[in-house]
Amino acid sequence: MNEPEQFRSEVRAWLEANCPESMRHPYRSEADICWGGRNWEFQSDDQREWLRRMAEKGWTTPSWPVQYGGGGLGREHAKILKQELKRINARPPIYSFGIAMIGPALLKYGSEELKMQHLPQIVRGEIRWVQGYSEPNAGSDLASLQAGAVDMGDHYIVNGSKIWTSYGDQGDWMFALIRTDAEAPKHQGISLILFDMKTPGITTRPILLISGKSPFTETFFENTRMEKNQVVGEPSQGWTIAKYLLTHEREMIGETGNLQSGVQLLSRVAVKKQGLDNGRLSNPVLRTDIARFEIDEVCHRLTMERARDEAQAGASLGPAASMFKYYGTELNKRRHELLMSVNSHDALVWEGAESNDGQLPRRWLRTKGNSIEGGTSEIQLNIVAKRILGLPG
Ligand SMILES: Cc1cc2nc3c(=O)[nH]c(=O)nc-3n(C[C@H](O)[C@H](O)[C@H](O)COP(=O)(O)OP(=O)(O)OC[C@H]3O[C@@H](n4cnc5c(N)ncnc54)[C@H](O)[C@@H]3O)c2cc1C
């Protein structure tokens, strides 16, 4: 047996012995998604054990270096691990903005001290990170942000606010963009700073959403102390790092187009709700729409896989992340529109429509935000036009 196949059989055996049976099914509710962190209440012993075992192997972050707790796997081995996890329908042991966003930025730009302090905790899911980028007047035009710092020598005193902070009230630490040089041109006076959400002077206020649930907060800083040794990269040089982090965020969001279980679910529900006619879905319009969706979904997944193969393991996809973010979020919206259609009038009540978790209308409404979060679709198209197609700005 060649080396990769040897690795595959080791992975298979390890998963067989270590992935609890209850972690081999799609999510049934929001609480099945493990976010980790200081305040996380595990849903079950299996959920806790699955995270612990995967983290111990470094497989929550397969391609991160071993010295930071990662799996140290090369591209081929990381892909094998992914395939084997998929083969048994294993749930991701954790969802984490630490793994998807600040971790890659630290790996590329962080000092050794910051890496050693934060990366192993991210791998183990001990700290839940939140993102403090947007402000009331700085969304698409992010570099207009105003949350500002006064330099106090070894630390800053920060005042201002952030908006649309997802899970701001549940996070342990924030990575935030703060203006640390008010005199510099707007892209040059910004630092990426890490801080504990328990720091005095930080408050959060929920923002209610159309879906009835609110993972959103506004975050306020009032004379909040932020340490200079928690600045990622050089002070006031954070813009490049902020953009690099965004490419990882966009890649993560682009993945919402890749839920293969979503395709299976769609076909299953369509057959159940609409019935068959000569072995084919009885409603010809829905049949065509679902077939088109499935083809587009496969194309998106394969193209994303190819782009990842071409990029170095763990490296950013660069501007291509904008393409996948744009198309993946359109697919996720279409998937949920179709699920609503096949459920017909059953989808008109909050609970009762057929889906993985019985929460379809809320999920459908939530997808509307996919093409806004992480940068709107218009902004992604601008990036594709300029940086991929080379069109004049
Ligand atoms: C579900 C969700 C989760 C989020 N989570 C977070 C989070 O955790 N942390 C965080 O910091 N932020 C978060 N955000 C905020 C998000 O990043 C911003 O909403 C987004 O960047 C858009 O900014 P804005 O809302 O200020 O809209 P604006 O920038 O005011 O845009 C308004 C409209 O104008 C269009 N527009 C603006 N500029 C241009 C242009 N140059 N060319 C073409 N069209 C343009 C936009 O496309 C949009 O349609 C989240 C948003 C959502 C919806």
C-alpha cells in the first residue's frame, strides 16, 4: 500500500474507534453546532468527546503546524482526512471564527508570542472569537472606521463602537480594527487588536432580526484598555492583515454553497411533499429548478476544491475567495427558496416545514444575510471585476 493509502486506512480506523455514533448525522438543531469557548454548554458527552479527541490529534485544524497544536498535515493528507470524515457523515467537531478567520491571520502575520498564546486554544476550542470590523458608518467602506485609540505607552485607551457583531454577547475574545493613528491616511492608521471581551469598558446590546433570533450585537468601548502586545503585525499597519483575514472569511461563507446534505434533503423533501409521476418529480417546474440547482452546486464544489488544490495548504484563495463567496451565497439562498417552495403552504408557519431541524422559515430568512455578511455581493463583484478580470476600476 502506498503512503497516502496507508494514511487513509489509519484515518479510517481512528475515526471508526473515535467518532461517536451520534456525531455521524446531520445537525438536527442549532444547538448541535458546537461553537466552543468559555461559556459553551455541550449538548452531550459525545459532543464534548468528539471535540476533545479531534483537538488532541490536531485535526480541528489539520494543516496548522504541530507546534501550535495543529495536525501538521500536507495538502494530500488533509484532503484524505476530509474525505474520510465526509464518508461517515461526521459533523465538524467545532465551528469557529478562530479557526476560519483570526487563526490564519495569526499564522501569517502574528508574532511568535501571539501564536503561542492563542493558536493552541483555538485548536482546542477553548476560546470563542468574534469579529469587530463593521461600524455604523463603515461597512463596505470599512477603512472609514472611527473606533479610536489614544496611545498610552504600553497600551491604548479605546472609545467607539462596532455593529453587527455576530455572537458578540457569547464571545470570549474579539479581533477588532481600531484606528490607532488619526493623522494617517485612512487605510494606514488602522491596527488589528485582540482583547478579552471581559475587559472593563466593553458592553454589548442585542440587535433583533427578521428571523426572530438574534445572534447580533452592537459592541461599545468606553475607555477600554487594549494592550499593545496584542496588536497583530505592526501598529497602524493592520489594513493588509484585515484584508487577508477577509479572504478567509469569504472562503468560509462560500462553503455555504457546498452543503451536499442540502441537495439530498431537497430531493427527499420534494419527493415526499410533491409526489412522483412515472418515477419523476410530479411538478415539472420544480423538477427543472432542482436539477439546475444540483448541477450548479456540484460545479461550485468542484471548482472550489480545484482552487484549494492549486493554493498552498492553509493559504488564502486571494481574490478568488470573492468569487466563491458571491456564488456560494447565491446557491444557499436558492437552496432555501427551493426548500420553501417544495414545502408549499407548510412553509408558512415558523415550525412544521420539512427540513433537517424543523426551523426552515428562520433558516430561509437568515440566508438573506449571506450576501451581505463578510462584504456584500456588489463588493465581491467589484473585486472580481478588478482583481480577477482586470477590468478598469
Ligand atoms: C448576517 C450578518 C453577519 C454579520 N456579522 C458581522 C460580524 O460578526 N462582524 C462585523 O464586523 N460585521 C458583521 N456584519 C456586517 C457586514 O460586514 C456589513 O453589513 C457589510 O460589510 C455591509 O456593510 P453595511 O451594512 O454598512 O452596508 P453598506 O456598506 O452601507 O452598503 C449598502 C448597500 O450599498 C452597496 N454598496 C456600498 N458600496 C458599494 C460600492 N462601492 N459598489 C457597489 N455597491 C456598493 C452595498 O452592496 C449595499 O447593497 C454582518 C452582517 C450580516 C448581514
